[in-house]
Amino acid sequence: MKLIIGIGLCITGTVIWAAMLVGAFLFMSPTVLSLGVIIGGALTASGIILISLPIHPIRFSYFDKER
């Protein structure tokens, strides 16, 4: 499930980012373009992070003493 959501976020973020890139050649507001690029990049980055996370949580004790 995590992998599917991550791939979906990557695709959605890339499409938004590419649409804003194409929109830069049209007469659109620079504010809209900037926000679109930022949001698209954030969605893509969050998708990559979700894909990269391990399947099982890594558990360790903070109170282990090293000798």
C-alpha cells in the first residue's frame, strides 16, 4: 500500500510540475507558476520518501549501554 501511494504521489507531483513548466510559456501568473512548481516538487519528494522507507519499522532501545 505504501508503495502504491508513493508511486501515485510521484506521478501526480511530476505531472503538476510539468504542467507548470509548460504553463510558463503561456500567459499565466508567476505566483501560480511558483506555487505549482513548489507543490509539485513537494509531492514528488514525499512520494520518493514513501517508496524509500523500509517495510518493517526498525526498532532499537535508546537505553542500551555500549561497552
